[in-house]
Amino acid sequence: MKHQLNAEYADAQLRVTFSSPAEACLFINGVQRDTASSDATEITLRLGSPVQTGYEQHEFIEVLIHYTAANINARILTGKQLLAQQDVSL
């Protein structure tokens, strides 16, 4: 089953899709910017991409998706700020 986590940051639409087994994609304004996958059952996938926040200004978006046998925790961050989080029980 695919899951989705959304956030908005500095006029950018952020979307992360993720599923089990460990597979994830980061979209910024509808454009796929990064992907990751693994066959491991307990792993943290890291995705990231810069996002334009102003004229010639960019910030780095980081996505951490932690997989265990019992659940998935997905987070979207910029710097030290948490933009969105979702927990899914398996």
C-alpha cells in the first residue's frame, strides 16, 4: 500500500510517497526530485533536494523515512524545522 505525506514550504508543494517494502519518492511542485529503496526490513531511507525559497535563495529539504517490522515513520524537514510527520502501523 502506498502512503503519502504532504507539506508546503516557501510556496513549494512538497509530497513524499512511500510504501513497504522500503521505497520512497520526493516530489517538489509535482516534479520527482529524489528516490530511494531497499530490501531491508529495518532501515532509514534519506531523500533530499534543494528548494527555491526566494530570488537566488535555496534551502535543503530532507526526508527521513524509518522502517521497522511494526511501523513506518516519515518526516519532512528543512534545517532543524519539522514540516510534516506521519506514522503508519504495518
